[in-house]
Amino acid sequence: MSSVSCGIVGLPNVGKSTLFNALLKKQQAYVANFPFATIEPNIGVVPVPDERLEKLAEVTRSSEGMDSLPPEVPATVEFVDIAGLIAGASKGEGLGNKFLSHIRQTDAICFVLRAFSDPDIIKQGVTDPKTDFEVLKIELDLADEEMVAKHSEKKNAEPEALPLFSKKPFLIVLNVDESELVRSEELEIRYAEELNVNKDQVIIVSAKTESELSELSEEDQTAYLQELGVNVSGLERLIQKAFATLGLITFLTAGEKEVRAWTLPAGADAVRASGVIHTDFMKKFIKADIVDFEEFIANGGWKSCRELGKVRSEGRDYIMKDGDVVEFKIGS
């Protein structure tokens, strides 16, 4: 699992494209540091903020006697911008089926709802967050029903293989006025109750603010956020909540070549984790040397951790934990 994907879904004129373009700016900054295969125009691959990588890089440089820091490679989330949904999409209205097939490919759905008050932006089919959310959900439910009906007409079909929308985890982004950002936590609780979802699935974002932040240096971004009375940008919180909603953890590797965060479903074992790095590792797996991240940093890297007996040798059935620093031993 190199990257997890979220389909961004919303009615027209809710700020979906503004939000996506801000994500693309994050992608451009990220891709500048790493060679990437060509990315489709409607896909934004953005790094998951992870302060642990910087600490890993510093410890690795010191313990390995390197002249410079090893590259940091974060885990990523892929956001897929899907054409604005309208009522009737399940019956082919708008981009209809093409739009729906794009969402079926993603791991999660990110609903963008309009909660800002700009009178200059036309409310095309938009009423209020609760009604808009219901319209979006109904269209996806109708499309599921149609898919199940078509599937049941076929013989010898595998029902488990159906990628139903109703089975996908989802997030809800409320696009608010900039002045509302200082009340983010309060608004997330209010909208979670109103929409009858878990608070952790709701993110308050100002797409306009995110667009402006994407043009600034990191230092200026911090100053701008402080002026607004918030600590973390909406996009960073969106990326972190996407990870949490999908039930994902990250394990870490550290060496001279790079320090890296790898994505894994919570509850996965060491063999599956090795396969994230390379599928061949699963067949040739011998064991996993593991140190807890805090221990790894406190004791100064692999060499010291081995000398101090802090490295655990784990077998195939070991259940990986978030923040495990790992070195896999693989047979020839």
C-alpha cells in the first residue's frame, strides 16, 4: 500500500476545486524533492505530516557518521478530484456513470459541503450542509442499488467483490468562511451532531484560506495561521483524519539511503508489512528486527540499540504497531 486514495465529492460551486488546487500546490512542493511518475491532472499526491522523520534523519546521520541528512520520504494520501455531482447522477445526469466509476476506485470518500456565505458564488443546487449531504448520499445509494441489481442478473458472480459506496469510509469537509476557523472544534462537534456522524469524520476548512496559504513560504504560513487563531492548516488536519478514518498506521525504516514512513492497515502482521516494501519479501521473510520509535531516538539508532539489547526479534505473526522502526531480514 504505497498511497491511500480519497475521492473528493461535492455539488457544484462548493469550493471543491479551490480545495483540490491547494492540495496540488502541496503536491508540487513534495514532488520537487522526489522523482515521481507522471501524475494525472485530477490526482493530487500529498505527504502525511510526520515530525518523526526529521528526528530519524538526525539520529541516522549521527549514528552512521554521514556528512548530510538522509532524504525523508513520508507516507502519502492521494486525493482524486471528481467532477461536481448533481442530483440524478445515478441515472446518468451530468457526468453520471463516468463520475461514479471514478469514486469506486478510491479507498474513501471525502464529501465537501458548502458552509460559507459568499453571495457572489452561485448556489447551484446547494441549500444547506445537511440537505446537500443527503443529496450526495442518496445518489451514491441509488447507484449501489443499481449495481447490485445488475450484478444479481449475472450468474456465478462474486458478491464480495462489489465495490459499494456504502461500504467505504468517508470524511466530511465543511468549507467555511475564514472568520469561522477559530471556532473549528466547536463547529466540528455541531456539524457532527447535525449530520449524525462521528466528530473525527468532520473537518472544518476554509478552501479560500488554504488557497492563500499554498502561495506562502512555511514561515509565512505559520504567521498567517497564528493571525487567524489556529495552529494547523485545514489540509493537514484533513490528511491526518483521512489516515485515522481508514484505520491506518505507519511503520518506519531508517538507513543511509533514506528514512521513510510506510502505510499499513492497523492489525496487519510483520509479513504483510514487509510486502509493503517489496512483494518478494513476503515469500522470503525470516524475521523483523524492531525498536519502538522513542527508544530508537533516545538510544541513538540501530547500532546503539543492538548493543543495549533494545532490538526485538519478531516473527511472522507479530502485529505491527504505529511507530515501529523496522529492519526486515529476508532470505535469498
